[in-house]
Amino acid sequence: MRPIVLTVKQWQKVKDILRHEHPKTVFMLRDKMKRVLGFTVREHQSWIESPKMDSPTHGYSQFEIHLDFYSEKKRSMFLLKFSEILNNDNGTM
């Protein structure tokens, strides 16, 4: 299953909502997060190629949050619940 890729701002919004719905222990243990929420969180840094070839670095590094889902049902529910945040580019509601 492909991970859901979020910006840091999007993840902060989603995490704030989830923290109001679930106890702190869900976020402390990866096994419990996987069991309750259906996913685990992974920080990822990817290289984005620069469209300008005259740039000295030819790209830049981008920090992302990847949510690795283990249940298709929970992934679908997550997408439905947080679609407004995920579809908004800057993570604001």
C-alpha cells in the first residue's frame, strides 16, 4: 500500500485533531498507533530537482511526513475524514 505523503503543516493539523480524539498513549507506541489508527508515522527527506538548470545546486531537499497504512479500510476513512486538509496546499483549513 502506498503511503500518504503530508507536509509538516498538514501533519500538524491532522495530529491536533487526532490528539483530541485519542489518548496520548496511542502516539507513544508504534504498535498501538498501528492497531488503533491503522498507520505509523515516518519522517522522510526527499530531493526535488530544480526546473532551472542554471541553479548551482540543481535542486533542494524537502522534509515530508509519510503515513504508512496497514489497513485499506482505515486508510479510506482517513482520506475521507481529512480530505479538506490534504487537498489544501498549505495545510490550513
